[in-house]
Amino acid sequence: MDEPNEIVFERGWPELIVDIVIDISYHTGPLMIVADSGNHPVIISSLTDRVSLLTTWNH
């Protein structure tokens, strides 16, 4: 049975976090990044265009 899980990045570069989440999504399916800054959540999948996401995402 699938259960919700949580991966937490305490600090780090948004570029690295996006790369890691894209890699994980190859195995898990789409994932959501919820920034603690209050910005809108971002859905990440293995098909996510990293450059496009980083230019439009206010992180």
C-alpha cells in the first residue's frame, strides 16, 4: 500500500534540490516541492524541464 512520505531539505541550493527531486521522481512518480517561504508548491516529474522550472519558480 502506498503511504505518503516526506523528504526535507533543511537548506541548500534550489538547483540541486530540483535535480535531486527530478532524479527521485524517476522511481516514485511526480513529487511536490513546498517551499517554507510560502510560495506556491511545485509539481516535479521525471519530465520536468529543469531550466524552465528554475526560471519561473520563485524560490
